[in-house]
Amino acid sequence: MTTPVAQRPFVLSTPAAPVERHGNVDLHLPTGDGREPAVVVVHGAPLPPGVPDPRDWLLYRGYGALLAESGVVTALVSYQVAELSALPATAEDIATMVEQVRADPRVDPDRVVLWFFSGGGLLASDWLRDAPSWLRGIALTYPLLIPFPDWEIDSRFLPVDALEAGSTVPLVLTRAGRDIPVVLAGIDAFLTAATVHGRPVQVIDVPDGQHSFDILDHSPQSEAAVLAARDAVLAFLANN
């Protein structure tokens, strides 16, 4: 019997951090009593009906624990995309949740990274186009950066086009070599556009990785890729 996606273990074993649930935001908290930088994790979408809240998936809890262990407040946000026409409303919901995280007294509001996974990559567009000064970087892991051929979406949610805007926010992208064709095509288009527009992108390759390699491919290659992405995010947060 196939293990449900929510129950598939994260590729790394990291002690769980204290977790607080505030509405649609879970905070994974590091030790210490000062203001710490934050990472807001935006899960993939749209999700099939009946799938558990991604905040409860071992995958995202693993990232929360990993980052909290590194001294970062990690916010896992929960949202739904029932129809593609709802993307603008979803983007506004996520922006509101980001501000909720920044307002937490344990968070340094001037040091935040946004980390988008899978179909959540389309929701990176606004931030790629117009990055506020407190946004220290954007991470993209096996991201969907162009819509599927049968999807009709607002042109606002085309990350490749968003690169034209001239923002200089640092970028790191994790690419799984055995990902689905539309994801790989989108990454290729994104990297080409980034070169054209002078937007450097740090690329972390997982040559043998599938989409969701961080729960499907328990290998040293996968472990190294997750740690490299974490290190890139920490470097973004450390820069003044």
C-alpha cells in the first residue's frame, strides 16, 4: 500500500522544535529569547480534495525543524486554491500571513526569506517583481514556474515574466533532474530569463531526484541538496 504523501518521512532526521498554531500559520520556534530572522514556507498548490493540511505533513515539519535548529523562526502557512481564478485572493492571503509573521515579537521583521515549493512557485511572482527591503531572499524548490498547458491564469502569476521588473532580491533554486517535464521546462525558461535580465540564481541540482525528492529519494544526494538550500537561505538572512 502506498504511504500517503503527508506521512512520508522527511529525508533528514532533525529534532522537532516547539510549534505554535496561530490561525493558518504554524511557527516552529528556535531556542533563545531574542528576535530571530524568519523563513515563511509556502507549500505547493493546488492540492487534491481531502489531503491533510500541509502544515501537518512530515515534509514541511521537517523543514520547520531543520530551520528552527539553525536559529530561524519558521512559519508554515496554510492556504487553499480551489480554482485558479482564486490566485489573486490567495496571493493576498499569503501576503497577510507574511505580515502576521513579521509582526510577531520574536521575529526580526527586517530579515525574512520566502521559500516556495512545487506549485507554490507561481505565487512567488509578486515578490520576484517587487521585493520589499526586508525580503532577504527567495528560495524555490522543484518549483512550478510556468502553468500547465490547460491552465488559464492571470498573467500576474508568471514568474518568468516577473524577472523583467529589475528587482535584485537573491534567489536560490533546487532542481530535481527527474522532475515532471512541465516543471523542468519552467525552470529552464526561468533560468534563461534570469540570465537575460541579469538576475543571478544559485542552482542546487539533484540529478537523480524526483519531484518531492526530499520525501521520495532518501539518498546522500537528496540530503546534501536540502542542506545546501538551507545554507543558502541562512546566508541570505545573514547578509546586512
